[in-house]
Amino acid sequence: MRPATKLARTGTASLTLIALIAVPPFLLWTLRSTFLPDHLPTGQELLDWFTERDSGHVFLGLLVLIGLIAWLQLVVAVLLEAIAALRGVSVPRVRGFGWAQKLVAGLLLTLLASTATAAETIPHTSASHLLSTTPPTTASPTGAAPAEPATSKAPKPSTHTVAPGESLMSIAADQLGDENRYREIFDLNKDRRQPDGAALRDVGLIKPGWKLLLPENEACDEVCVRQGDTLSKIARDHLGDARRYPEIFALNKGRQQPGGAPLTTPNHIYPGTVLRLPSTGPRPAGGSASQSASRTNADPIAGGTPPLIPSCAAPTPVAQDQPAKPDSPSESNPIPAAPSRSATPVPAAPTAHRAPAAEVDDGSPMSLIGFSVGGLLAAGLLATLGTRRMRAQRRRRPGHRIHTNLPGDFETALRVAEQPATVDDLDTTLRTLAHHVHQAGQALPAIRAVTVGASGVVLHPQEPGKPPSPLVALREAPGAWAFDPAAEAVDLDFLRTVPPPYPALISLGHDQHRNLILLNLEQVGAITLTGNTDDMEAVLLAMAWDLAASSWADHLVATLIGFGQTTAAHNPGRLRYAATIDDALDTFERRAQDVREGLQAADTCSIDQARGLGLAEDTWSPEIILSAAPFNRSQQDRLCNLVSFDRPTSSLAAVITAAEVADDLPGAWHFDLGTKRTRIEPLGLEVDLQRLSPAQDRELVAALASADNAINVPVENFRNIPPEPDALPVPLDPDELEVEPEDSEIEQACSDVPEVRVLGPVVLANVDPDHVEAKKFNRLTELAAFLALHSGVTADEISRQMGTGAQPWSASTRQGYISRLRTWLGRDHDGELYLPNVDIKRGGYRLSESVRCDWHRFESLVQEGLSQAPADGLPYLKQALSLVTGMPFSSIPHGRYVWSSWIQREMTDAIVDVAHAIADASQKTGSLAAARKALARGLQADPASEILYRDLLRVEHQAGNLAGVKETADKLAGLAADLDVDLDEETSELVHKLLDLRYRASLRTPV
């Protein structure tokens, strides 16, 4: 564009914008006497204006009012553009303001654009977007003069012909270099007519032969964040102006990072994050490409030059999990006894094709979620929630449901990450070691750390030496010990009675090899944390919950200072809150005195020796301080006199914060939280510490509070379920017993129609398993169960529920599984698909009505039975109960069916109610065999149901079977012991009453 033309266009746009803002209010004020009365109108005058013939004043006033509203909309549009430009973000769209925002954006684009072509070809956008993505050209790094801005018209978007098997995501990956840009392709082609007459309306549904427009793939720079970088520093180094950091943030906000969370705030970026940079003009020729290529191979963590990738294609994954600092241990020896001091740079990871999110599975037991919560902590948290909910469930009354909050996103993610088997392995290994040491009359070995990973459970002693039986030294990890697989196994029931040897063992996080690192706080003595206040609180919260939920500690007390007051209030068994540091230290000093006196009385010198020899049991329970408040020097001195460093002569430990590194507690381990991975010098490791955000902490506390304060809510569909009787039944004579009639025939399911069974082990029946890939069998079965129980579900909901919160199914993955399931199920006798395509009229995915589901049959039979008189409805209830083959959703793969937890609870409650109703009706008619049969089937679904156990006690009492009453009472006592809970008060009273001597005289010969 010629300078004169450009100047004229700019001047016209400027004058137009000024006129739109300034002229209307000037005219309104100048001509106010034309349309405004000269006095304040009375009520009668207002009424006359709208009832008498208008002389033109009312109409003129309405026109002025409309103009005033339009002017105000223009002012708001200008303000939105200005605010967005200053903040470097996109302009929000306001409903009803579209015309004003388009007009203002067009004027501002004309005013700001460098060429006339840019103003003509840029689609409707905001001026702030132009400011944030097309900054002024700066000098190139090589010092060459910047190239002249392009003046030619933008090229037309390229097209791509869809090939069989392709999806929008795969096309985005192949053509644009980033699978996450599939949404741009969809937006560009939505509702655009295709050669076959159809149009793209569903992200997951494209057809071969369609021609799709592709968005432009403009060249841009990318930089890999290294240690110590900030957005302003990156803007200064690469854009020449630190004040341009909002442009970088706006360009990268929400972008998924390779192996990490997306950028959500300009204040927190981490080493290894790949950031796009706003364009600074075309690159000068001569060397820049080779320079960029060489930078790509530099290690960002080791301090090399940040790599610049000269395109917007998918960046090379950064080796975030491979620190380049000294002391990096080998994979087989994650915690060496004597860390090497030689620095070995770790090269960046090679470029690799990224698999679909739903298929990524490294097989590691240390899956991470949210704030880096490992599988052990996830399992412990869910176990704690499960115990509380089970206690609430035992208070449920027949025909009612316990009202509790639905699980939040964090709890759902925990169910994906939990590793209960790993928890059991660790607990078994530790207790087995304690048992053998006690049998040998030895002291427990001093263990400072434990790793759990591909090599199983590995113990790392404080000092290298010969391991005690049943441990053996690991050849691949000198100085480390593991459980001898050839050692004689110890009975698991017996191991539950063995005291845990290292109750202060706490899971920290995972290393670069995905091994979970656990630390023995008693052995360490004290740890100081430095870094951001939010980070320190998140780490302390994770530690507090880890101690509260630990299964390898029978008892411990953790004192929280400066954080977690509500957390402690809802975990009173192990956590307590101290108002001040001095209050906590006073309690610590009293505990230290008790421990010293106990060890002296037992003539032993350490906690490990006392636990190994079974002496001074009162000293075994550890007490730990977790403080978010920094200690002053006097308080540090008091703490140093109480804890033991690297020699646990007491059962006390502390994790405290420090404002500066110089404030570290002498002799304590130091964790600097200023980096993504924390360097733990005594172990020679960099660990990604577990963290719990305050929001996640609040969700856990709310879940516990909901379980603790659960209320019984009557259910309309089960209103006819009889309550439990207040009085005991009168024992029957043998002649009074009714002969059990044959059960009526159950409607048999068609053997050639697919049936989803979930009232027991999950089964997809009446389909040929040989017609599907073995590795897809379990996932397709789960998808069929999900569709059967969620008719009309949307595609997005399938992706979210069948994947994970962090990695939902991609559109291509979802469509692939749906297509496989559709093929596997096949067609009915009329040629209709058992899994039709998306229902256009009703929307969503749904199985054909001819596909059966045992839960739907159960519900139908129960409703029919409860709608009739007890005698007439009993056959329907028996038919429904006969469909139950075990616990609902049993025998499912670990980590799958996360969506089923609350459906499973509803199914279990319904089964218990039906079994109770059958037993109650059968008792009233003397059919005790039928009652026993129903209760046995109900206990298959809920082995811990005290409702059914109370029913069984009444049945055996009515039969005069004292032995049966005692056997049932013994089962209840064993159940309570296994679950570590007390029997419900109503159950305890019933047992006591039935076994009381006053009632035994009425019991007759067992039936």
C-alpha cells in the first residue's frame, strides 16, 4: 500500500471512531430541548403521552432512546477492545453487542493493520488478537535487516481428501503437525457441503472422499523453557522487549504440553515446557535454520541454549523426566549408597510419534493425577473414603438410600490412579521383614528409603551391609535389598497381627524412572522446605493425607501447624491441629520424655531395636510435626534436641518450612520446591514431589463430612419394602413350617440376542468372543455396559467416562471402539444394528431395545412385584433376585469402570432391599428355607450388609437354631474385625438379646 493511501485509510478510520464516540453525546446534549420536556412530567402527563394522539414528541423520544442505547453499546465495545489489548487476551463476545463489536473491531483493524490487504483478508476477529499475535517487527538475532512485510494476498486454504480410516485428529497430526488442532479443521468445515451431499456436523464422523479445508500453518518460533526462565525473560531474550510477555501467554494459554499440564497462569512455567513465540517477521537467510536445528539438541535443564523450532508443527518432546544435574542414578539403582559426584549431561529425548491419549499406558504402578498424586496415596485416600462410606451404609434402613455427594473430579481421577495391589505388596513385605527379625531376636535394620517400581519393593538401608532374612542384596542395585522370592511365605491373616516396622514411612513422589520414592521420617529426623508458599502447603497437605491414610502404620499422630485445620478435624484418629509452634513443641517434649523413659526401662537404645525385639510397645507410635509456619531460631533449637538425625533413637520427626535456605534446620534434609523436580541430595535423586491443592483438600474433606453426616432418604420406587420388625419372631414348631414351593419359571433370555450382565461378574453374553481382538475385549465389554446403562449418552461423555479426566478418549479412539463394538454385536433378525448410529431425532448413542440387560430386567421385575400385594408380588421378587450372581461389577480389570461406582451402590442397595423383602414375607408364612435362600443370595451382592445379617439372625431364631444364631453372630464379629469397625448398635443389641439365657429356653430343635 502506498504511504498516502495508508495515511488516508488510517485517518478515515481514526476520525470515524472518534465521531462514533464523541458526536452522539454532543448532539444529544445540544438538541436536548427538542425531545426533553422543560419540566419534570407529572403522572397524568405521562399517561396522556401514551393515550392521546402523538404529536411526534413520543416517537422522537423513542428514537433518541434507541440511539442512546446503540451509542452505549459502541462505547462498551471500544472498552472491551482496549482492555483486551492491554491484557493480551481475546475479546469476549457479549450477546446483543455483535454489531457494535464487529464495527469497532473493523475500524481498529483498519487503524492498526500494516497493509490494506491485511484489513481485507483477515476474517472477523478482534483488534486485541491482532495486537497479541502480530507484534511489530524487531531486529533479527543475526543482526540482518528485517524483511519487508508481505503485501500479497493470503493464499487460499489448502484442501485434503479424506482417506479410509482417517479422523480429524489424525489429519491434524499429519497435515498440521499437531493433533490438537483438529478443532480448527472442524470449525473451518462445519456445515460445509461435501461432494456426496452430506455435511460435517460431528467431530467424530467424517467419510472417505470428503474434501476438507485446512487452516494455514504459519511458521513460528518455539522455545523450550529452561531452569530460571520467566515469560518476561523469554520475551526480552527472543522478542527484544520484556513487556511483550502477555503475547506469549495469550498464544500458549491452554496448549497441551508434551508430558505436562497446559499453561494456565503467566506466573508458573516449568522447565521443559514448549512455548510458541509471536512472529517477529520472516527469518533472514543465512544460517538461522541451522542455528535453530543445533539449538534443538541442546539440553534445556543442563543450561543449554533454549531450542528454537522454526515451525508450528508438533514440537520434539522434551526429556523432562531426565535431569541433567549431577548424581543422577541409574534406572536399576535409583538410590545409590554413595552417590556419584560426576555430572553427566542427559541428551534430549528423540522425536517420537505420540500415541492417542487413551492408549498411552507405560505400565508403571505410579500413575499420576492432578497435583502429582501417586498410586499409593490414591489408594489410601480411596480406602479412607470407602471406610467412612461403609460405616454410613451400615446405618441404612430398608427402602432408603444414604444421601451422599456424588464423587468430584479429583475422586474420579483417584480411582484411575489407585494401586491397591502395590499397597498390599509393600505392607506385606514390611510386616514379613518385621516377623522374621522378631523371630531371630534382632533389631530392625535402619531403613531410610523404599522404592516401588518395575523392580518391585526395594529397601535402601542407612548403611550398606548384609541384609537380614528374608531380604537379599540386589546385584543390579548395590547396597539395596529386596524380598527373597524363594523365602517361605507367611500366612496373610497372621501378618495382619504383626506390628508395622516403619510406621513413619511416607510416600514423597516419583523419580525420573517412575519409581515411587518413600522416606522413613523417623530415620531422617527432620526436613525443611523452601520455595513458594502455595507449593509448600501443597506438599505438606499431601504428606498429611498420606500419613492419615497409611496402611503400614497401625497408629501415629501428625500435628499440623499453620495449615489443614479442617483436614485434621475430619481425621481425628491420626491428625491434630496445633494453634502455635510452641504448643506443638510442648507436646513433643512430653512425648520425647516418655519415649526415653520407656526405652531405658526396656534396656534398649533405639526404636528399631525395641520394635524388632518386641519391647517397650508404648514407644512405637511415631509423632510427626508438619508445619507451614517457619520456626524461629529458639524453636529450631528445641526441635533439634527432640529429633534424631539419621539414627532413630526416638519416634519423633518433623517437616517444617523455612523462609530462606539460610534458615535451614541444622542437620535436617533440605527440599527446595522452586523447581518442578526437587533435588534430594542425600539420596542423589530428583523427585517430583506429591502435591495436593487446597481445592483437592476441600473436596476430600467434603467427601468425608458427607459420609460422616449421611442421612437416610426414602426412595419412592421402594416405598413398599417392609421395615425391620421391632419384636423378635416367635420360634416355630416343625409342624408349622411351610413346605417351600417350586419357584415360578423365569422368563429366559433369548440365547441369540446380546445381553449385558452386571449383577455379578460383568459379561457380554451371546456374542462370539473370537470375533474381536483379545486386547480390545475388556474395553469393548465396558463400552457395551456403559451404553446399556446410559442410553442416549453423548460422544463427549463417552470420551470423558471411558478415558480419564486428564486423558479422555480422542474422537478417533472413541469412533474406533464404537465401530468395533457395532461390528461385534452385529444385527438382529430384521437386519437392524444392535448398536445403531447416532440417533438424529433423540440424540446420542444407545443400544437397540432388543439388547438385554440384567439390571433392567431386575428393575422391571422388582417394580412389578412391589406394585402388588406381598403374596402376589413375591414370585416377581424371587425372579429378580435370581438374576444376581455376585457383587455387581465384580471381576473387572483394575482401573476400569470408574464410572460405575455409584451405579454399583444403587444396585447393591436394591438387591439387599429385595432380599430383605423376600425374607420378611417368607418368615411371616413360615417358609424359612426360602428366607435363608434369599438372604444367601443377597449376601453374595453385599457380604457386609448388617440388614441381611440381622434378618438371618431372626430366621435362625425363628427356626429354634441356636447353633445357627451363634454361627451368624461369629461371622458378624469376624466381619467387624476384618473391617476394623464396630457393629451397628442395633445389630449388637439383637445379638445380645438372642444369645441371652432368658431366650434360650424358648429355642427348640433346629430346623
